[in-house]
Amino acid sequence: MTAIDPHSAEEIRVRIAPSPTGDPHVGTAYIGLINFLYARQRQGKFVLRIEDTDRARFVATSEQMIFDALHWLGLEWDEGPDVGGPFGPYRQSERSGIYREHVEMLLQSGAAYRCFCTAEELEAVRRRQMAAKLPARYPGTCRTLSVTDVEANLAAGKPFVIRMKVPAHGSTTFRDELRGPITFEHTNVDDQVLLKSDGFPTYHLANVVDDHLMRISDVIRAEEWISSTPKHVLLYQAFGWQAPRFWHMPLLRNQDKSKISKRKNPVSLVYYRQAGFLPDAMLNFLGLMGGGMPADINNASEKFTLAEMIQHFDVKNIRPAGPVFDLTKLRWLNGEYIRALSLQDFYATLRSTVLADEYLTEIASLIQTRIETLGEFGNLTHFFFADDIQPASEVFLPKNRTPEETLVFAAEQLAVLEATDWTHAALEPALKQLGESKGWSVKENFMLLRAILTGSTMSPPLIESMIVFGKARTLDRVRRFIDVQKKSKK
């Protein structure tokens, strides 16, 4: 196979590669925006690739949610699963033969080897390493298996994975375009699994092969991948390919500087869309992250358009320190955009979001048989339109339950809701099973959740209301309730 030097061509090609494992993340939009701007400034190509090889966490509806969220923001891609392109397929699950072909190349060259260690054996090694306070890593058991031993294991039908053979000595250095040269000693680089026993590649193999074959010139991704980059560089070297340029963007942070997480902020783009944030405001906010925009561009209001970002944004100006995802600032900025709308546009935006026909029809179907006058519509439905509902203790606290154990159970409800498909058939039994396991009656269980969601003990049917309200907003409401109650105890 002829090696292609991505630096020898003038065309700039960048990509984002989200995994369809749940709601699209604000971090995907943040990295996507930077890649989009980088490509548009250089008349290059912005590629969307779906990394769907983690079949255990795969969510069938997530891919379309990713498409919808990025379209909502206005980040249009030049190549991808839905629009095609010259270097497809753009879903990794459709590229299995390509990965197997390249793994065979690594096996033939001695850059990779088959590992027949069982999960039990690896767990025993991990426990010994932990007991000895050593870093958990593969001990190299199968690195030196003879050809005879490998053939015997294959003949016996033993399952195996393919691991990369990291040099035992020396180091690998690569250049991070924001940080300069970074060096990793090989003693700190594990013999990474490249192909799993189910035949699917790990991120490391698929990422390198795809980036090369799709002629990606610049890999712009989150800084959490810095520690994996030496493995990727070694793979490029093993294949005889030139590596792309690497840019590792600082992670979005909470106010306390911890990595942004759903426990402290909504991270789902679906939430922000459903909660009435405007796409222009969200893009503007993400453009403020890290300092890529010059300070003198609309500095007074911090407002700028996507066109202005394309004109002025400079990825080299991004500071490695993690930018703070300040939800208070995002809400303020969104308010600025709302107030700038004409009355006609404001009304049209309301009708396309929180007052959309589809949403109102779903709500109406829940309460038509429960009211005697149309004026009662608001009495039963206000929680569908409110941004923040905080029930009083006399509303949410079941008899014979303490505030402490109620708060603990609410956190357990949240965990169940996060992990459950958003359908009546899945939600009701999952919640009932939780109640049974914790000694909470169905009445206590559902009334607590009803109070958190609606602020009242009276509402349309609970599960149906949750489905209409949506998973992202329901989870946010439960998280806010828990947060408020915790703060009130301090």
C-alpha cells in the first residue's frame, strides 16, 4: 500500500468522530466548532465520522441525534455517513474489513501480536499490580510466544485479541501544536489492544487507519487523548505513514475546575435545544472558550457571529488551561440574543421550540380528558413550560421518610433514569424494580418523582409526562432538585 503524506497536499482536512453512545455532548460541539472554523478558514474539508465500534454502549438513535444537534448549530460537514464522500464508508462499523487488513500488516511486520490471555488472568495481574502499588498495564505475557504456540492456540480455538508491540526501551516524541514537543518513555506506554476478540477495532487502531485513509491533515481533539498519542505515533511509524499535526484542545471545566460532567451541568445538546437556548448563542458561547477570539472583537458585549468567528478565530491563541463552562454566562448570553430578536422572530422561535405544534399536541393528549374548561389547561401543564421547578418539602417528602433518605433515593432514581431507554415499556418497570430493591412503595416512588418533575402531587400521568417532557430536561430537573436540597442542608 502506498503511503500518503497528508502534509504534501495543499488541502486541509479535519474531522470530528463522535461515538453514538447517548445524547450528543456539548464537548462534541466545542471540538466540532474548532475543527469547522479551522477548515473554513483554509478552504479545507470538515469531515464527520461515526465511531460506532463500541457495540456494548451503542445507542441506535444516537447517530441521528448527533446529526440533528450539529445541524441545529449550523456546523455543516463536507463528508460523512449521510452525505457521502470520496473516502467512505464514514461509519467505522462498515469498515471492519479495512481494519482486519491493516492488522494483518502489523502482524506480518512484527509490530503487533496475538494475545490469548483470559479476562480472569488479566484481572489477577491487575490485582497484583494494585497490591504492589504499580500502574495497571499488560505484563507482556504473549509478546514472546513462539509460532508453534500461537498456531496451537489458534488450532484449539482459543479467543484472542491483537496487541501492538511497544518498544521495550526508548521514548516517543510528538509535537502538540499548542504545547510544543511532548515525550513519553516507552516504559509508560502499554501494549494497547488494537483488535478486540469480537473482531471490532479499538479506538486506537481505527482512529489511525481512518485518519490516514481519509487524508486527515490535522487532528484537533480533546486533551484527554494526549496520553494515547504516542501509541498513535508508533502505529503511524509501524505502517510507514507520516502522522498528521496534533492539536489537543483543553477540556471544558466546571466552575470548580473539574472536568465538565452531567452531575454539575447539563452536557446534552438535546437539553439546550429543548430548554430554549438559541443555536447562535450556544455557538457564540463555545467560541468564547479558550481564548481563540481576539479580545478586541466585540469585546464590550462578547457577541459575535459564526461568520466573524471564521474571519477572526485563531486556534493558536487557545490557552491550554481549561475554559470554564459557566452556565450563568451562557444564560445571560442567550438572553442577549433573545432580546435582539424582532417580535415576529421571537414569536416564531417560541413556536418552533417550547410552543411547537408537536409538543403542544403531545401535552394536549395527556390532559384532554382531565379538564372541564380550556382555562384549566395551564393548571395541569405549567411544569411543561417552566424552566425551574422546586417543590416544597411538604410536597415531595413522603410520610415516614426523612429528608436524608429521600434525597438518597432521588439520586438512585436519577441513576436509573440515566441508564434507561426513554419509553413507557422501559421506564415503569425500571422505576418499580428500584423501589422494590430499596423498600419504597410504588406510591412513594412515583409521588417523589412527580413532585420533582411537576412541583405538585397532581399532574397528568407521570411516565407519559416524562416521555413528552423529554429525557434531557427530566434528568436536568432531577439534578437541580438534588443540588438545591444538598445546598439547603449546608
